[in-house]
Amino acid sequence: MLLLILITILSVCAFLGLWFHITFRQLSKLKDGISYARRQIELHSNSLSGAATVLYQTHSQFALSKKLYNEAVRHYNTALHKPYYFITGSLMGFTNEKLIKENT
């Protein structure tokens, strides 16, 4: 009987550890994508001055970076709100990210 209780406790601990590990790995990967997109936005917003042709290309890249950022945020927020990730993600401090306006 004691052996059965010990096996049950170890199984539950292993399941919870694996659950937290998978959640952390997945949400961290999605959050890294958001950080990369945010750096791209900062890079293109800093280079929005110069000649007209360069300005047009940079503005196009800036708009594309905003779209990619918003897409990354949508994927992250969608994953965060799945029940599998929501419980453990909330306990580990993962929160919603905000979208940015694409037309500014």
C-alpha cells in the first residue's frame, strides 16, 4: 500500500514537472519571437530619416515589422489562453502582450 502511494506521488510530481517545463519552453519560444519583432520595429523606426527612396523602403519595412509583431503577439496570446498553458503560464508569470497599431 505504501509503495502504491509512493508511485502515485512520484507520478504526479513527474507529470506536473513535465507540464511546467513544456509550458515554459513553448511560451518562452513565442515570447522570444515577440522580442525579436520588437527589436525589428525599433531598428526600422530609428532609421526612418534619410533620402526619399530609403525612407520609402524603410517605411515599408517598418510596416511589415509591425504586422509581424502583431502576428507574433496574437500567436502568443492565443497559446497563453489555452487551458493547457493558462494555468501553469499564469503561475510562472506569463501575461498578455499588447498589440500595436499598424497604421501609425
